[in-house]
Amino acid sequence: MHRPRLPRLQRARRTLLLALLPWGGLLPGCATRPAADAAAPWTSGRLSLQVEADATHAARSLSADFDLRGDGQRGELHLSSPLGNRLATARWSPEEAVLNLGQGERHYADLESLSRHALGEALPLRALPDWLAGRPWAGAPAQPQTDGFTQLGWQVGLAGLGDGRIEAVREQAPRVQLRVRLVRQG
């Protein structure tokens, strides 16, 4: 059976879309922003993650829209491409962390293991909801700094918080930089 070829513009768009997705387009379909829930409001925005190269890994980066709700104990995080395709969904509770990249769910003992698998680096995802609210996470000691605080080996910069910008940097090799631009905070 002969399949008709896509017009050149459609092929170019599809190729561009697949190139832009950090995981090669693993999750087809469009994502819509989750509806707000007064009991568990969503924080939404855009994040950029850059991991510098080290002796064992090449440099890595991720840019995605996100929707987050919950806290360090229970929560949910959705990552979407700039074009609206769902890249990943993570859910966590004290018992486990679950990652869905569109090919079924994978279960992990904790969020650090989940982020190591998904992003190649363990990130302090339990602390992220508090950091996005401009405060240290209650689950670990923090030291105040001029424009933010340090916690869990990360320097969290809050100088741009009034404009919805937060930056967290981990200097320990490999150096990791997380930049967040909030568009809606629940």
C-alpha cells in the first residue's frame, strides 16, 4: 500500500518539533494546563535546567513549561514542551515517586532517584515547591544569604522573585543551574 508523502512544510514542522523536544518526542499529544483547585493550587511557569559536562557525561540541558502542586511530602509535576506536548509527569508521596514519560509508569523509592533517571542528575525536587514560594524547605537546614539562601548544596537566588524569577545553582561537579520564571503561583 502506498502512503502519500507529507507536504514539505508539514515534514519540516514535524522534524523541528522532534528536534525541540528534549526526550525526542516521547509523549505525543497536546497538554493543557491543569485546572486550578483551591485545595491544591498549581504553580506554573517555565524552567531551564543546565548541567555542565563532567568526566563521565556530556553537557545536558532542558527547557520546559511546568505545572506544580503540592509540597515536599506529596505533589505532582507536569513538564511540557514549548509547543504544548507533555514531556513527563511525576507524582510523589512518602511511599514512592512515580514517573510517566508516556510509555507507562516507572516507580522509584524517592524523588532524587526519579530525577536522576529522568534528567541524569539528582535534583532537590522535594524542596522545589518551597523554593518557588521564595522560602527554604523545612526539611533541611538553610543558611540565609544576601539575595536568597543556601540549602542542600544549592545557592537559591531570590533577587528576581518580585518579577517571578528564581535561580538555583549547585557548584559541586557537575555544576547545575536551574532558572525558573513563574507565570502563575497558587
